Amino acid sequence: MRLIPRACGLLVGSACAVAAAQVPIEPDGRWRHLLGAGASVASGNSDTASLNLSIDSARATVSDKWTAAARALYARSAGMTTGERFSLASQYNRDLNARWFAFGSGELLRDRPANLSSRASVASGAGYHLARDDDGFWDLTAGLGYARDRYVVATEVDGQTRMRYGRAELVLAEESRRQLSRSTAWQQKIGLQANLRDLGDYRAVLESNLAVAINRTLSLTVGLSYRYTADPGTGFERGDALFVTGVSYRVD
């Protein structure tokens, strides 16, 4: 894998974003938002530039939760585009009882340097609260989904040269959040999407981030993520690793 140093952290492959923010989850039915932005420019021995934007939103009651996130990245290094990634994702959880809940989710993704003109995916299933209290939660989810990719240039996927590829997927995830102190919160997620047409083809993601509140509206964030695609197409990297830091602004 190709390692590229940047001002926002370390980037492997073509994916980069503002460090994931943590929207306060309070069961009062109100929407809350976190806005993030970052930019870096370097010249001299290396010429690099990047721009990152993010919006995270959440609304919760005692029986349901709706979250949404948008990301945008553009980055160049040595005259080449190393990042051009845009994503929009949302998930809705509805409690069935104290332990079990149902969920539905959707995501749109565009990543041209990774040869992905677009990816649209949806999923639905059930989840289980392993733990849930005022300081956080720990959830397991499982379900079925469908994803469809469109490529910038034709590439070999699943034994054929294609411009688009759709498949049903098994969707598994584990996610937790914990308030470590009055000002510090930690969140992590592990997800797996397995192609039901070809069990050797799957996508996996590991995300972890720490947020430290400066005051009620500003927080420092540190995030680590690793995304893996078993069959990204001929000539493209399977793994994208990312470590970033940033600042988020809270809007209630």
C-alpha cells in the first residue's frame, strides 16, 4: 500500500475525511448537528493541498434514533489528485423492546481515484443492545442489503470486465460509544458487508474516534479508520487506512 503524508494525518490509498465527530445523543426528539472543516497547503519540497468538509446529525427519543452524515474531500499531491471522495449516509433505529431493535440504512458514495463513479447501498435488519445507559451503548446488528457500483473505467470484478456491478449482501456490525469523562467521549464501529453472490468478495470497516470538548460548542477530535475491499478491481488497492485530527462545531 502507498503511504502519503499530509497535514491532516496519514493517508493510504485515496480515502480521507475530517475526523469523525460524535453528535450528542439525548432522547428529547431534537436534531443536533456537528459541523467540521479543515484545509492544508504545503509547498517547497512537496506540493500538497486538501479540503475537508463534514456534517453529522442525530435525533433521538426514548424509543428510536435517526443519524445522518455527509463527507466531502478533495486533495492533491505533486500535481495529482489523491482524494476526491463524497459520501452521504443515514440510519434509523427503532426499539422493539428493551433489548431488540430494527434498523434501516442507506449510503451514497463517490470516489473517483478508487475508480468508483458511484455506490448506492441500502440495508435493513435487527439489532441487539448488549448494554445501554446514560454513559453510552454497545450494539450488535445483522441484516440484508443491496449495493450497486458504477465504475469510472471498466474493470475486472467477479471474473468479468464491467462498468457496473450489483449484489445482495449480508450486513453485520458492532458499535459502541462510551463517555469516558465529562469532556471526553470514545466511539468505535466494526462493520462487514459480504457479497452473497460470491462469498470471497466482501467489504469491511474499522472506525474509532475520540472527542474532547473544549467548551459546549467546540471539540477536538482524533479518528482512525481502516477500510478493506476484497475485490476492488484490477490495479486498485484493497485497503485504505486513515488517521486524522480535527475540530468540530456543535449546532442544536
